[in-house]
Amino acid sequence: MKTIEIYFVRHGQTYFNRYNRMQGWSDSPLTPKGWQDAKKVGRKLANIAFDAAYSSDTTRAYNTATTIVHSNKSPGLKVKQLAEFREEFYGYFEGADSAQTWFQVLKPVSQARTFHEFLLHHDISESKNAVKAADPFHEAEDHFDFWKRLDKGFQYLIAHSEDQDKILVVTHGTTIRSIVGRYAPDMDITTSPSNGSLTKVTIQDSSISVNYFNNNDEIIK
């Protein structure tokens, strides 16, 4: 039996976050607050003995991860980028105004006017299918596309870990919400995890469970 603890961190605030823009595979730099988000969570995690550290291959995630690792006391810890843990791909809507996009995307499938309202009554997987259906290029990821990619990421972590390993993964808001929605469907994911927040997942053999979501406490376990 192999048990792995994964500490998922949402990257620090970016300019697209600040301006409320759709930010999936597109990228924007960390704001000054974003760098502070990374330093703050780094201090919280400083005494966690990580065996490995990963980030998605976006600069916002990588810069957050390297900042965390710089504060960590685990010897020789370096960040490896895994594209599998990118954010959801929004296709044509990348970089668009978030409020306008969600209103347009959700209108054909729901009476909800916002993503938050949609998640009160729908599974997050349905939002991915709605984005792809609304994308005139049909290049956005639907639920199947997204999980085909993310499952490969989990398989990589399992294959490259030992029993009792603690792993840092810096990733993205909707990716974290999607993980929690799948493996802890009773948890409330209607509010996006804060920049720099922690979500802890435990993998025990083939079973995945969520310890906590969107944790901003000063003391982390």
C-alpha cells in the first residue's frame, strides 16, 4: 500500500486575475500582490518536508512554485514542470472578460448568469462541455479532454513517488476546483480557491481523497 500526500497550491495573483480575464493556457505575470501570495504560502509550508515539487508549465505557476521552494527547508528541492497540471483550456475565450464570457457560454444551457450561480445547481464538468460547445473553433477542453490530460498528471505523480511522500504541486483555480468536485463532491466549490491557498489531497493506492480545500490558515498540516 502506497500513501502520497499532495499539497495543491493555487498560483499567486496575476494581472489577468486582477482584471477578471479568462486565463487558462494563456498566461500573464504575477502582480506585486501575486509575488506576496507566493511568499506567504512559502512561509506556511517552510517546515513541510517535501520529497518533490511540481508546477504546471505556465510562468505564473512556476514562479509561485520556485518562490515556495526557496523558503522550504527540504534539501535539494527543485521544481519540475508538468503540462498535465495546466489550467482548463478556454479556446476562443482565452483572455476575454470573465463575466461576459460566462454569461455567453452558460446562457444556452442554464438560467445562471455567473459561474458561481451555475455551480450552485450544476456539476463543474458541465461548464467545460458548455465552453467547448460555445467555442466557434471547438478547441476548448470539454470534460473528457480535461480529465484525459489531468489523469496523466496523477499517474505521473503516483509512478514517481514513494510511500509516505509529500508532494508540492502549484496549479490553477479551476483545476483545483475540478479535482475537488470529482473526488469530494460534497465539498462546496462554488467559490474559487484564493490565490496562494492550499488544497490537500491524499492518494492511497488507487483511492483519492480530499483533506481540505481552499485553506488559508496560518498553520498547515
